Amino acid sequence: MSLRRSAAWIEVRVFGKVNSFLKRYAPGFQLLLTSVAQRMRLSLPKMLWGRPVWTHSKLWNHVVYGKSPLHWITRHLKLDDVFFDARAHQDSLPMAAVRLTGRTGRVVALEPETYSLRKKNWALKIGSCRSICNRTDPSSCFLQLQMENIKRAPSLCASVFLAMFATTVCAQTPVNPWPIRAVVIVTSEVGKDTGDAPGEYQFWVEREHLDEVLEFQGGPNLPEGQHPLRTNQDHTILGMLSGATLANATASTMLLGLDPRFDLSHAYILINGAAGVDPNWGSIGSAAWARYVLSDVAREIDAREIPKEWPYGWLPIWAREPNQRNPGPPRQGDLSNLYPLNENLANWAYEQTREINLGDDTELKAFRAEYVGFPNAQRPPFVALGDTFSSDVFWHGRIMTQFAEDWVHLWTDGKGAFAMTDMDDVGFMTAIERLGRMHRVDPQRVMVLRTASNYSMQPPGHDAVQSLTRSYSNGRIAAESAWHCGSIVLHRILADWPNTYEHIPEGVPIRKRTEYSAAKPNAVGKIRELWFEYARGRTREFLFVLVVFVVGLLLGIALSRLIPRPNRSKTAQVKA
């Protein structure tokens, strides 16, 4: 037995003997000392190896009933404590103690009477302690001591002390969280994590050798089943599939950040996945490193009821019309629309990947050719800096793209450029911001990488509904681009871990930024787009105009033949 354990053991023995002596021969003085200890919030007795254990009833040398114990528990208990309830009866004190001590604490309730014990077991089955009592570790459950013949208090106290000793030994077993260096977060997968058609998650799992499977209780229950957490052999990279939409992204990230198995305080978090790209910014397969993540918290009026001079029916909460700047200081509720990322880290990530080749194919070239008047949309896939706009609405079309461009420009004061639209990033950043305040993660180590799987609007001359509902087969190239870009940055961070652990990489500020435009292609594309938009649905009108034109032309020809022309030769002779 170590010196520390021996000292703690002697301390408990001496405390017990002194306490018994004072209680027998000087009860008033013993009561005074107990009151002073309670007022000073001293942990008496100090449990084995320095771990505080809070008890009541016989072990505190005074009897409390009714609401007093519950008040004492809610006032003094905290996470990770060990709580003993001697003679638990059927009340709810252990239930409250379980909630207050948390998953890493211990609660031991002793009840000698069989009848009360049965009632307690029934309460456990329907109560709030189900997660505790379903564990295989008996020290974390309620000790079922059926002592029918034991009625003397010394025997009960001896049993309590033995239970305290056994439980404290189990409680002292340290839980060392894994120091994760990088977290890869994706939103969806077309099937299983390995062995079938690859999606966003499968490329990371197979190519980064995330072979170890970890249970992810409370994770998203997707149609293909619940995807577990995955890690590599060294436990340095952790992969999570969050599920699409803002709600899934927020819940999954909070669940991961609060998991006691992982230490994410110095982990770099890489959020990546497919998105819709603005044709003014880039093409399908392109990758955008974000500096800003924006949400769509706004007012909306149906487009059929908006004033004629409005370009769309979306406007900020404080505004009376679209694109109106906030005249006053920003309110706390407004901040949920804008999440600035670490721009230096985004610049550094862009520098590492700006020259890589993301691949191309003939089908993709043919599809890009439809976007006449959008030079960036016709480029092969490339990497650049661009910001994301998140919404639970899968919107599409020229007007909505103009709104997204204006919205990003408005909220970033012209510093940002709309590039990608997604349904998740704001959920991730909401959870990360709160986890950062809890010192569970570092928001300055977050990177958002979005790769384009479709355009956010229809090509010139096409209908928005047809463009939205057409089949896309570009998910694979978007997933490839995400892994290709993201893995390069991830590997360079991990290769220089002694440095990147202490200091976040910083890139050179990028002076060249994407020019802001309200979804306006060049003159040729604009004229062609306006012409097709005007002609769509006006077939009868054009036929009527054509018939009138032909009839007028024929009538003019007929009249010109019927009306006699003057003889030019005779007129010349008369003048002569």
C-alpha cells in the first residue's frame, strides 16, 4: 500500500474513533464541530485517496428527513463525486444524486428491507437511473444488500464502510481520454462505410485507414443505419458522419465534443462535404476554403406578394426591404447569422492546395458548356477561397442565387464572396462556438472545405424547375475533391505536430478576392437569358405576331403591284 493510501486509511480510522468518542462523552461539542464543518463545507469524512464522498443520515451523525436531504444534495453534490445513501428506503435521493454526479460519478444506495428494496428496483426500472443500472460494472449500480436479520446500526455502518471502500477503489480508476489531433466531419454517405459505392465518408475511412470502430450512441439514425465513429490505429484521427441538415450537424457535434473518451482541445476540425456552387464563382468539382459561414435567419414574404421593385422576398430581421444594412449596433440574436473562421488558417490551407489537379471528365465538360456567359462555371475544377451559405431549404435558381450573393456581401461588409450553398455548416459552427466556451474544442482550429456537386442555378435558356429536378452524377467527383484537398492539409498538420500543436499555421493574406456581382453574366449571356425568359410561355403571342407580320408583308407586295408606277423616262424628257 502506498504512503498516500496508508495516510488516508489512518485518517479515516482516527476520524472514526474521535468522532465516536465525542458523540458518546461530549455530544454537544461534537454537534458544534459538525455544524462548523458543514458551514465550512468540509468533506467529512475524507474518503480514500483524497476523493470527496458526500453522505447523509448515519454517516453525518445527524438524521435528516423530508426536503432537507434533497436540498443538501442539490447544494453540495457536483460532477464526479461519490454519493452514499444509507437506508435508502424508497425515496428519490439516489435518483437526484445520479443526475448531479454524472456519468463519471458513483452512487451507492443501501437498503436492508426486502420490501423497500423491491420498490427501489421498480423505481430504477422506470426512473431516471436506467443508464446507470444497465452498466456491467456493479460498483456503479445500487448495492442490493438484503440484510433482513441485520437491525443494529453498527452492522449497517460497517456494511456502508465496506461498500465505500469497494466503490472508491473502482472510482479511482482514471479514464484517460485520447488526445485526438484531427477530426474529420462529413455529412452523408451513399451506403456503408466501406466496401460499396464510395461517398463522402468512405473515401476518408478507406484511404486514411480509419479501421477501428467506436460506438456513437445518440448519433444520427440514417436510412442505411447508424454510422459509428472511426479512428486510426494511433488514435490521432477521428472520423464522424453527422447526418445532413442543421439539426443533425448541431446535435452530432455537441455529442462528440462532450464525449469523455476524447480530448479535442488541440484537435484540428476539418468539416467537408458536397455543396451547390454559384456559377459566378466556380464549377462542379471545385473546392472552396471558407473564411465565413452564414445562415439564413431572415424575414420572408412570398414572391407573389412582394413589391415590384424588390428583387426577392428575403430581408434581414431588422430591415424594411432587401439588402438594407443595420443602422444600429449588432444584437446578440443577429450574430447567429455570421460565423467568421480563422482566416489565417484558411489562407494557409489554400496555399497548400491551390496548385493541385482535381481531375475532369468528358461528361462534366459537356455539362459545363451549357453555362454560356459564366466563365468560372466553364473552368475545370479548381481550388479557391470562398464562403458558404447554410440553409435547411434546398433552394435553386437565378433569383435565389442573387439573394445568396447579396446576403453574404451584406453580412460580411463586402469582405466575403458567396461560393457554396449547403445545409449543415451553421449547425457545426453553432455547436463548436458553445464547445469553445466550455474549452472542449478550439474554434480557431476549425476549417470548412466545401466541394461542388451541382450548380445553384439553371444554365441560360433553361427552366429552374427542370434544372433542380434533373439527375446529377457529380457526387463522386465532389467527394474525390474533398478528400484530395483535405487530406493534403491534414497530413501536413500531422507531419509537423510538435509545431502545429502549439501554434496554428498561418498563411499569407490573399489580396485578390472574388469580385462581388449580383448574379449578372456578361452582355451576350444576359441578352440570351432575357430573351429565353421572355419567350417562355408566350407561344400564342409569337404565332399571332408572326401571322400578322406575314399577312402585312403579303398585303404590301400585292398593293405595290396594283398601284401603277410613274414612267421615269418620260419625266426626264419633260425636264429636258
